[in-house]
Amino acid sequence: MPGWRCLGFWGVVMSENSAARTLFINAPPDFTASGASGLGRYLPAVSPHVFAFLAAGVDLVVLTGLNISLGRLGFVSSLYLQDDLATQSGLILIALLLLYNVEMYRVEVLGNFRLLLRAFAKAWAYLLTAVLVIDAVSTRNTTSDFHFHIRNNLEATILWCAAGGLALLCARYSLTLLFRYGVEQELLVHDVVVVGATELAAQFIARVRADRLGVRVKAVFDEQEQATPARMIAGVPVCGDIDDLLAYHKRHEIDTVVVALPLQNNEVMRGLVRRLSPQPLKIALLPGPLALETPRGWRAPLGELPGVHLMSIRDLPIERSGRLVKAVFDKLAAGLALLLFGPVMLGCALGIKLTSPGPVLFRQPRIGYRNREFNVFKFRSMHVTACNTGKLTVRNDPRIFVFGQLMRKLSLDELPQLFNVLLGDMSMVGPRPHMAEATAAGQLYFDAVQEYAARHRVKPGITGWAQVNGWRGPTETLQQIEQRVAHDLYYIDNWSFILDLKILVKTAFVGFFGKNAF
């Protein structure tokens, strides 16, 4: 089975039961990490990288408005023959691609109008040259009086570029002011934590604070530290050791850990990576003070922390672009499935009401993304007194009433989880969510399988790779939970949009009617 290949690394990850119990059983402690200021105390913050989409949208609106305005005023070059919509759209697309090529959508440029001016001058020079060449070729092919028309086209082209450039610069200057305001009010933030209570950590905190590009260090953790709220590094509290970091991550929206430890301490670094790898975290190393000296013209890759050179140790299980694609697909697919299965769900609700007294739906606590607990929705298939007892279902379970047996056989009791997808707690495809007290062969899951916590690096799903490969139903033996985890880790490490579609198609044919559906 290919899923077993991914266990070589994960087999050494969760050896500390104390950490596992912090994630699944113990209540996470309160922390005194840096709080938001300004409007960020009252409004939800977004990543500074999201601002790039706003900038692209503004550029598109400005250029489209420019074409419409000049067309109505009669300034139409041969490039816009007969109000050719396709040609005008092509010119706008070329302009946007040139702006992207000179990195005008990078965070460092969005927050610095001087850098933006340099990039814009380069892009607009390329655009003017391209338009003049296209105009010349187009005119030679459409008229015999080439010199007369090229003079008129040149005037129209210069007017278009001058008006467009001025309009874009005015819009972008306003966006730069808005970006700076959003950063100051902590509405545009990329929250990170630092591991290592070192002088290098203090330099990093001071640097990102001075850059004002939206990077906010929330807390510092160190393997040798106990939680001491009075201890501060560059104005950021030291909140404890790595176990405290795991508990902190469970409650806060942090996806990046910056390691500011001496490079020569290999054993400490290796142990740290093993402890953090089961979490949905990007782990990046700050190699030394030179990393804080940014070369002229350097821009951080899209999605990375702007302004500083970091060495990536471990990436997120699904990159931000992939998470966006998956989230959009989840919402669309869940909405479509609700329309498609709406009559079936109404029939299930009616069947429950007619055959068993009590509510139609029930909510059950499950462990989800980042090891957080959430309530999963299901059609009630058991007698009311038998619900939420913490015991897993077994074959011919006497707690299930007759209509409930039919629903479970066809997996119809899972359909309300489409609402969990719309709420953002679940995905259409992913590892199935389990109860914290679920056991296999008498052992709690996180005790039975060391790499179990790594399943929660992505959102749980209505269906998954383990389910379509036959690993669903009871976990009476250790092999059953080991195989589930192996398949789940294979899915996470090999995720793609095509794999999600493949799993959904297989679910339609084998997932609903498997031998372990009961």
C-alpha cells in the first residue's frame, strides 16, 4: 500500500504523549501574547498579500474605464477598430501582465510608492513600445496611406498611455496610503511566532516592525523557557516552551514559525522540526543577521514573509493558492450537493420523525483542523438516549433504529455535513473527523498511532482517500486505525485538485455502498 511510504518520517514525530494530550485532551492554557491595536482590535485582519488582489482589481477598473472614456470622446486608434472588444481586452490584459512582471503586486511595492514608481516606469515603457509596434503593423495591413494613419495612431496611443499612466498612478498612490493605514491599524497582518529567545530574534522583531509591511510577531517561545509573562524580547512576550507553542497554535491563527536559534545546535533543531511537523505550519529558519540585510531589488516570493530572507524548512501541507482553490471548490460543491440531495434530505428527515421520537439532527464533538474541536452535523440514526455516548458504532448495533440502519447503509446520515462544509469546519475531501475519546483495540487513537496528529494539518472531509480504499467503519484492531492514518497522510502529502475529484467520483460509486457502511 503506497500510504505506508509516508510513515517513515511520521513514525518519530509524536513520541511525546504529553504533547499529544495537550493537543487532544487537555484544555489549552491562556497566553499573554501581543494583542492587536488600532482597528485590528475590533475588525478581522487579513494577510497583506490579499491587498495584491485589490490592487489588480483597481488596475483593471481604471484601464477599462479609460478605454470606455476615450472611446466616447472619439480618441480611437486603429487598435480599436469598430470598437473591437476583444482587441481592447487584449490590450488591458497585456498591461496587467506587464505590471505583474515588474512585481507591482508584491507586498514590498504595494507599501512603498517610490518602489512602485520605478516599477511602473519600466512597465509603461514596455507597454508603449508594444502598442506602437502593434499599431504600425495593424495600420500597414489596413490602409495604403501609411504615414498619415501612423501619425494619427501615434497621437491616440500617446494619449492613451499618458491618461492611463496618470490614472493608474493616482489610484496606486491612494492604495499605498490605504495599505499603510491598514498596516498601522493592524488590519493587514501576517501573524508569526518566533522560536528562540535570542538576540537574533530581537533583531528580527525590530526589523519587521520597522518595515511596516504587515508582519506581526505575536509571541516568542523557547525550549528552555517556562511561561513567564513578565519576560519580553523587543516588546514581544516570551510565552513558554514548545508544548506551549503547540497549545497556542491550537487557539490562534498562526501558520508561520520563524526559528531564530544558532545553526550549530543541530540536535535541538532536528527535535524542534519533529515536534512541529505534524502541525499545519510553515517552518522557516532565520540563518543569521545577514538574512536581515535585504539586497536591492529583492522581493519575497508571493505568500512569503516580505522584507527578510528566510530558509524554508517545511512548507504548509497545502500551499495558500491550493487552499484557496480547495475552499472555493468546497463551497460550490457543497451548495450544488445541497440542491441535488435536498429532496433526499427532506425524505430522511421525514423518515426519522415517523420512526423515532426526538430531533432529526444531532451534533457530535469531533477533532478537526489544527486539532480544534467542532460540532459535526449528522442525521440522527440512533435512539435519543444512545446518542453522544462516546462509543463507536459496531455491526448490528442495537442502538440504531430501523430507518437509521437504512440511512447508515447508504451513508445518507452524513449528508448534513454539507452544512459543516459551508460553515468552513470541513472540506468535501479530507481525513474523516474523529471523536477525541475514540479508541482502537482499547487505546486512544493518538496513543495507538504516533503520527495520528499529522492528520489534522488539513480540514477533515465528508469523504477521503481512506474511505474510498475500504478503510472505514469500526477500528477493532490497531491495523485498522494505522491503515486509516497511512491513507490520510498519503492524501495530505500528495494533495492535488485532481486527486480530490478522483476521490469524489470514487465515493459516488463505492464510498456510499462499502461493506463497512453500517
